[in-house]
Amino acid sequence: MGNDYAIETAGLTKRFGDFTAVDRVSFTVGRGEVFGFLGANGAGKSTTIRMLTGILMPTDGAAFISGIDITRHPESARRLIGYMSQNFSLYEKLTVEENMIFYGGLYGMNPNAMKEARAALYEKLDLGGIRNRLTGSLPLGWKQRTALACAIQHNPEVLFLDEPTGGVDPISRRAFWNIIYDLSERNVTVLVTTHYMDEAEYCGRISIMYAGRILIAGSPSELKKRYGKKTVEDVFVSLIGNNHAHQNTRPDQEGNSPYPA
């Protein structure tokens, strides 16, 4: 694979025993693009991200980050990646600043670089006033900002956000998306999963995933025009409804599966 795309997959597959969580997924994401991954719980979105970030090894297929094979050269690829997981990985008994120092160390940043990055992000994300507060004492919206700061302080080329705005109020969600736009303008590629259909409208392109497969991909305007719908939500409901009617529900479709999402 070449170096033309920030993210590229070819036949990416993950099986857990007899269960196929991700089934031959192929797509590309351009540099600086905001790419949305849509799908119900259990569609395979989080499993795909875990493979792209090197957390899970694919059963089959390939994935590349800026042309680097994530399975053959995971450490080189990880240096280019920022990842904010669906379940916050912050240490709640550490302060905001201590969390940032810890994750900066994991990304191999030197102390001076970490200090400069923290100062810039405190101002950008309005975290300066809570830098010495325990993360566990913060409201959800501020935990999200802290998690994002930890994920981007090393200036990654590609940022993975797995349900980053789940459970927060609309104002905080909009503020978070303003930050995503700013990152995109600085040529950071952002792949974001969301179940908020209004957020899908903010993406440059979206893909709709069902039962481990990508059903369709394109810009929100393209998909709405193709299916004669007024909103992405209408497109989503139409596609998922048609596919659901023609096959049995996967074991994890209702969120009750023993397998990862």
C-alpha cells in the first residue's frame, strides 16, 4: 500500500471463535479528513478501531496508517496515532496534569515538549483552572476534554475518537466538534464513531456499518441525495431497516454479546 491515505484497510476481518465481529472491511480516509463511523451497538465499529490502533490483531486483511502496516510495524504506526476510547482510560485518582504527564511519557515525549504541549492545551481546551483537580471529581464533559488533551498532546497525524460525546449535553458536544474541526484544519485526520445522527452531518464523509460490514460510504449530502432522504438519520434507518429485515440479528446487536463491540 502507498502513502496516499492516512488510513487504509483491505479486507480487514476479526473473528472471535465462530463469531465474525468485522467482516472484510475495506475503506480509505484522506489526510485531514473527518470520517464518521456510524452503526448500532455491536456493529463492529469499536473492534475496527482497536485493530487500526494495534490493540487487536486482525484475523485477516490489512490496515495501514500513513502507509505503515499496523500489524508488521505496530510501534512505528502507534507513534502517529492518538486514541480516545469509548470507556475513558483516565486515572481518576490522578489530577488532570498528572494524567497528561503519564500519557505524555507513554508517547515518548520529553519533559520540555510535554510542558509546552500542556500549556497550549490548557489554554485551548480551557483546562488550566482544573489542572490540579482529581480527574475522578470532574463532570463528564471535562473528563472528555482531559481525555482528548491526553490523546493529542504528542501531535498525532491520525486521531481515533470512539463515541467521544456520549452522555454529554448538546452545548458540550458542539464545543467538542469545534475542536475536531480545528484539528482537521491543521491536517490531523479524525476517525470518529458516533450514534448521534446529527453529528454525522458534521463529517466530511461517513460510513454506515451493520453486522460487521460497511454498507455504504460517502458524504452526508451524497448519501441523502442517493436515497432521497432529508437527513442522515433517515438514510441510516432505511439502510439498517432493510438489512435487518433480510437477516437474523447478530448476537451482539442488542448489546448482550460476550464479544467486544
